[in-house]
Amino acid sequence: MAAVMAPSSAAGLLTLLDDDSDELKHYALVHLNKLVHDFWFQISSYIASVEALYEDDGFKDRELAALIASKARERRVRCCCRRAPPAAAARAQPRIRAPAQVFYHLGELDSALTYALGAGAHFNVDEQSEYVQTLIARCLDQYFELRVKEVEGKEEVDIDPRLVAVVERMMDRCCAQGQFEQAVGLALEGRRLDRLEAVVAASPDTAATLTYALRVCQRLVVNRDFRQQVLRLLIRLYEESAAPDYGVICQCLMFLDDAPEVAKILGRLIDGTPDDVLLAYQIAFDLVDNELQSFILEVQEQLPKPPEPPAPAAAADGAAAAAPPAAAAPGDAMDTDAPAAPPAPAAAEANGGAHGEAGEEMPAERVERLTRLRDILSGKTPIALHLEFLYHHNKADLQILKNIKASVDARVSVAHSATILANALMHAGTSIDTFLRDNLEWLARATNWAKFSATAGLGVIHRGQLEQGKALMAPYLPREGHNGSPYSEGGALYALGLITANHGAGLRPFLAQSLRDTANPIIQHGACLGLGLAGLGTCCDEVFEDLKNVLYTDDAVAGEAAGLGMGLLCCGAGAERAGEMLAYAHDTQHEKIIRGLALGLALLSYGIEEAAEPLIEQMGREQDPILRYGAMYVTGLAYRGTGNNAAVSRLLHFAVTDVSDDVRRAAVLCLGFVLMGAPEQCPRIVGLLAESFNPHVRYGAAMAVGLACAGTGLREAVSLLEGMLGDSTDFVRQGAAIALALVLVQQPEAVVEPFRNKLAKVTSDKHEEVMARMGAIMAGGILDAGGRNATLALRSASGYFRRTSVVGLAVFTGYWYWYPLSYFLSLALAPSAVIGLDDTLRPPKAQLLCAARPSLFAYAPPVTQEASKEVAKVAKAVLSTTAKAHERQKKKDAEKAAAAGGKDAAKDKGAMEVDTPAAPAPADAAAAGAGGAEGGAAAAADDKGGEAKAGDKAAEPASFTLTAPCRVVPHQVKYMSFPEGSRWAPVKRGAALSGILVLRDLTPGEPIEYATTTGAGGAPGGDAAAAAAAPAATAAAPAQEQEPAPPAAFEFVP
């Protein structure tokens, strides 16, 4: 059989297009459609004839003619692109990143798409050819662009129905092929909520599709209004599903600020089955984890109020509730019972209202459930659990602080204050102030504002002591008839704000009264900061007026804190209160006040996205560089974590065009806030800026990477920042050290160890600039934050940004101008723990399995005193005659032991030789705090010999078990699981093993062993805590140390 020869030309077929017979034209079009990819250059000469056939309404094959015209135009465009001269290709290069994108930006491609749409059914979207895929991509881009203008821009646009038909066919194809995630993406990109609902309905796994849609909505939907529409749809779809996920529903309602509906759901669950009650507790913990104080307070107001119990019952319930979380010593029982009294008036007032009669008739079981739920929402239970965990698992190495203290000159206030900050961060939330009490004389060298900062550092150490905070700081607080240092009194008020940050409803009246009662600007400064922290995001009108009155005194010191406090108080409230703050910024002449107001305006704009555009435009056009500096922060916080292209472009524009170094630095730094949602993009975007000739831009690039990649350990971020540690400018090295510490916190020690050594070298180098040493000291405190048990948590477990963390990081960056603001960094810290609770909200001992080597996530070994001495001192010279005398004595002793034949004596002698150099080990362990003993033992084991160490490494298991409550770092979570046959299971479906988990008991009849909470307890309370903080009592024995045993009985003989 003869082979069929392929046609060598399309000229013959093209001539048939001019024939009068429709059948010949049909024949020509059918065969030209098959040859168009090979002979497009010939067909393009007859494109007018093909287009004429398409435009002829009487021609039955006009759709086929449209398809050929589309292909011919598409092929001609591709040819022009391939044959473009080098100069044209070079000009197009910045805009065109991939070969496929060439077609997106050329006008001829739109004509090709028009004819393809006119082809109707002849344009097969299922075809996998390059032609079809290119036009489909162009079709989708055009459709998405028009829909964004219609939905988000509120513009009237005319969308071709044929374009809509192609997009819907693509969605149907995805669903038919089981690609429901792609269909969800198309529906969200096209702003088609009706199609999103249809995709969810068609999915065989509704829960998985809804979860994916929610995740995409959280991370990729940029427009705030459309995101809220999607959330409302998802809430409805979740409620209509067979097994509604009330945890996700409440999280969506929280984002929509619908507190009444959340309260209704919690009320229904509390009255439901035991599993429903556990789920209500878990939802409450998740809501508190998002740290939206105003929303939580509104939910509490909407919940039913239990009746006031009788006084004896109240005391008993208070003791029972306080024992598990607070875990105070038996002698401190009265101190832990004290907090049970204050809620009584509030409960009595509530019961006197509409819920009074109904509350008195509540069953005892419902009252108990509601009380526990309200304790969770108020923060009492979760904060107590975190305090307990941080105290008992503290592994802070005091030897590091001692080495820093020994290497810095106390007369240099910057290094002295940085050391106090490092200690505060190392012991954040642990209530352990041993280092301060052991170095009172050194601490007393802090004067003026350094004393203010040192006192505020106590608030970081005792953060979370909601009930005992005032007693802890009582020796320093302002009081009548006592003329103390205004710096200590102002620092104490600031410390109260740090202690009660985001949970300060109980202390707000005291702080407000302290602000009204003083005219000292230093005390007012601390009171304004404390009020802003205690009332974070509550928008209390009375407190706002108090802060505004201080602002209008036009004092530079008090006015700066007042402007910042107003921003903290109304965080995220939008531009409603921005007018008067911006007006006063124009009226005042004090740069400190303008700077405080600028940062306060940024806090007002937190998370409002497009609503902040008028304020950004206004501040960006100001002549005052401080207000333009504020505009950068408004942009960063308004679009935090969204990755908004317009916001990124604006910040980059200011970073390279503004004449002020402060504005340029802030513009680059705030890129970190915008890119928090996609941290892997930040090093790539600021990489070139990190090589700028301007050191302020380089510093901003370093901090941007640190903020966006905080706690991630991202390899690209670490590589970029390590190169900046050797920068020629001291403050750039400072920023690089701090940023790298933010990135590496809670990372495996194998990764962190080289950086630790670098910090120790910089700190001890007397020739290093003070700014660089300051950054190294601060970085050391950040690495070991919270006793090596806390991380920088930018997102909650549900995936939403934690407002307190982002705000804390934003204000922390203000340390560039005002050092006391560095303590705001503690707001971003969260315990890296797994704490399981049963239905009584007590932590049982639950076994967890970690499928990784134990050394991968182990604590860093402690720095021993011997090692520090070897670095600090030169080896002692030994004369040869002395060495020979020692050798002769050893030989004589050995001969005597051998002659006696005493193996025990030889053994004792060998033990003495080992014990002699190891004698200081107990002291080192005590100095190293709670973690010294275990770490010292590990270090001693490692020092016994290389062979043993190698053997241990080879024998290291591939997995190990932990007993909750326990430390689980973020990168460890993916390896965690409950062992097979475990008694406990999380009540929340698919919950990651991190944070506070409410557990379901699978064998409820068996006895439960709870985690021990006796002994030293979570934190000193009451008078003991106040005594620990008082100057007179600081010289006494530490509150957490055990007293020595009494002497044995004896008879006194005179």
C-alpha cells in the first residue's frame, strides 16, 4: 500500500475560499483547520477572506472560519515574538518572565481570543494543545480582571457571555475530573460565590473542600469585603453540612465580628452532650488564642451569667479551680484563694439584671460549665496554665547572663540596659528573677530612664500574673505619702501594662486613676503605656479622653506615650479617631509627640486594608518626614500579611525615592509586615535592598526579613542575614543580629549553635562598637526567650494573625528612637507547649509520640562555668620541678595501693581523680536555674570520651515519647501524634498537637493520673510575690528555692 504523502502547501485549499460553492468552502475550511499549525504563514495572507466568512451570517460554517482565523492570528503573534529583534526582546524582558506570558501582553492575542469565542463548540477547552491552553489562560485572565472590576471596584462592565461560558466549562471540567481544589480556586478568582457553592455541593468530601476554601480565603483573597462575603458563605455551608464544624464556624464569625452568634453557639454546646461541652471549651481556648480582647469581652457579655454562689461555696470552688492551673504551694493557699472574691460583685450585679431569676434556677452542672467557660474566655485558665508550664520547664542558662554581665562595662548605659532586657526576655512569663536578686549592686547602677526600663522589665518576667501583678509591683508603684523615684514609679505602671497586656480589664481603673493623680510627665509616660497595653483594642471612650488630655498638655515626654497609648487602645478601630490625632500632629512642635502620634495612627489602621488608603495618601504627601514615616507603618499594619501588590509597590517606591533616611528605612522595614503571610517571598524581594549603598535601607531590609520570617528558620532568610552580620556599619550589624535571632528562635540547636558562638564573640569583644554589642546582647535574650520555651507566634492555631504579636513587633521596632519600647517584644512571645486538659480542665499525664530523634529538638546544653573561665583567664604556668614532684608523689601512692592489694582503695583513688575537677558542677547547675542539672549531666556524659559519645549517637532512637504538658517547638509539631491505643484523643477534629488541647477520655471508668502541680508552683503569689519584688526583700532567699532542713535535735550543755 502506498504511503500517504503529506501536503506541501495550503495554496490549493486557500483558492477554494473564493469559490461560490458553500460545499467547497466547507471542504477548504475543514482541511485548513488541520493544516493551520504547519501553513499558518500562507493562511495569514488570506486572513481577510477567512474573517469575511465568519462575518457572513448566512454562512453555516462561520464558526469554523472563526476558529481558523483565531489560530492564524495566534500563530502570527507567536512568529513575531520569536523573530523579534534583540533590542525589542531586551525591552520586553523586564515585563515578560516566562514564554507563555509573552502572549498575555500582546494586543493580537485578544483578537485571537475573540475569534476563538466565536467558534462556539469548535473551540474545545479539553484539547491539550499549546494553542488551546494559551487562549484559555488569556480567557481566564480577562474574565478575572473584569470580575474584579465589577465586584470589588463596583464598576459597570460588559462581560461577553461566551467568555463566561468558557470559564464555566473549565469549572465543570475540573469537577468532572475530581479536581475540586482547582475548581474552588477558579470560583474564588472569578468572584463567583454561586459556583463556589456548586463546587462544594458536587464534592464527595465536603469537609475537605470547605477546609481548602477557608485556607485559600485566609491567605490568598486580598480584598477585605469579598473575603467577608466568602466567610459568610462558608459559615452557611458548614452549618448545612451533616457534621457542622463549630470550631471553624466560630473562627469565621470572629473574623466577621459577630460576637452574639458565637455566644449562641457556645450556649448551645454547653447545654449539649459531654462531647459538646468539651468542644465548647476548645472553641473558647481557640478564641482566646486569637487575642482579640474587645471581641472576647463582647462574647462574655452575651453569655448567660451564672448566679452568685454562697460565700463558703465560692471559696471552695475557687480553691478547686485555682489548684490545677496555679499549682501554688500548700503554704500559699490563702494567696490563691484571694482572686475568687473579686468576681462576686460583678456576678451579683449581673444577676440583678435580666438574667437574675433565670440564673438562680440554673442546675448546678450548668453553672459549673458556664463558670469554666467564662474562666477560659477571661484568660484566667489559659494564662494560669501557661504560667505553670513556663515556671516548671524553665531552662534559661544564667551563666550566659553572667558572661554577658562580666564582659560589658556597667558604666555604658546602653550595654547595661540591653543586659537587663536580655534577662527579662530569657525569663519572660516564668516569674523567676534570680539574676536580678543576685546582682542588686550591679542593678542599682541603672539611673534615670535606665531605671524606668529596668523596672518595666519586671513586667516582662511576671507577665500573666493578672491577680498578683499589682502586689508584685507594689513597692514601686506611686502611692500617697511616699516620694519615690518617678522613673521607678513610671516604670512600674508600664510594667503593669506588660503584665496584663490584652487582659487588663481589672487594672484599667487603677492605671487611669494613677494617670489622673499625677502631673509628673515621667509617671504619665509609664501610665499612658500601661493603659494602652491593658486596654489593647477595647476603644474605651473614658480612657481615650484621659489620654487625650495628657496629649494636649503638649509635654514631649508624656505626649509621646499618650499618642502611642491612644493607638494601642483603639487598635484596629479604623480612621474614625484619626482626624483629631493627625490634626494635633500638625499643631505641635515636638518631634517626640509627632512620632508617637504617627505610630499611634498606624495602630489605628491595623488590619483595615483598603479603608486606610485615604489616610495613607494624606500622610504620604506630608512635608514632615515623621508623618511620612508614619505613613509607611500605616501601610504595613493596614495590609499586614496580605501581600497586597499595591502596598508592596508603594513601600518600594518610598524606599528608593524619599529624601529622608528614616522614611526609607521604615518603608523597607514595613515590607516585613505586608509579607508576613508569605515569608518565603520576603528575602527574595528585599535581597537587592540588602546590598544598598544606604545603611538605613540595609538595616530596614534586615529587620523586614526578621519580622516576616520570625520563628520560621527559613534557610533563605538565614543565609541573607548571616551575610549582613559582617556589615561595615554598626547599626546594620545590630539589626542583622536581632533579625537573625527572631528567625532562629526555637530552631534546632545544630542550626543555632554557630550563631550563639558569634554572639558570644561579639559581646566579649571590647573593640566592637557599642551598637553592635547591644544587638548581640538583645539577640541572646531573644534566642532563649521564655526560659527556652517560648517562640514568636505570629499566627494562632486557627491560622489567623495574632493581633497582640504583630502590634508588639511593630512597637518594638521603635526602640531605634526610644529604648523602653523594646520590651514590647514580649507581647509576641507564646509558649511552645502541648497542654492537654480533661473535662475538669485539669492536665492529665498523656503520652505523646514524636517520630524524630530526641537530640533534634532537645534543649541547648548549658554554658558551664569552667568553659567561661577558660575563655576569660590565661592558663596557670606550672614549673617543671613542680610537675616532676607531682609525678613522683603519684607513683608512691600507686605503689602503696598496690602493696595493700586494696582494689577498693584504688577505686576510691580513681574516683577522687574524676571528682576533683567536677566539684564545681553542682554550683554550675544551681546557677543555671531549673535546667542546669539535666544539662550538666548531659555535658558531663559527653566529656567522658569520644568513643562513648559516638556509641550514644549510633544508638539514638528514631522516636521517643513525651508526657504532656511538655515542650513542643513549632517544627516538631508535624512529628507529633498520640500513640496507638492511647487513652486520650483531641475533641477537635484534625487538631495539630500544639497549644492547649481539650481531650476526650476514651476509657472514662479508669482512674486518672494528673500532672503534679505541687511544690514551688507556677509563680510566687500574694505577699511572697510582693516580697520578691521589694528592694528590701530582694536580698533574702529566692522565693522558688527550698528552705534548708532544721538542725537535728541536741542538748545544750552550758
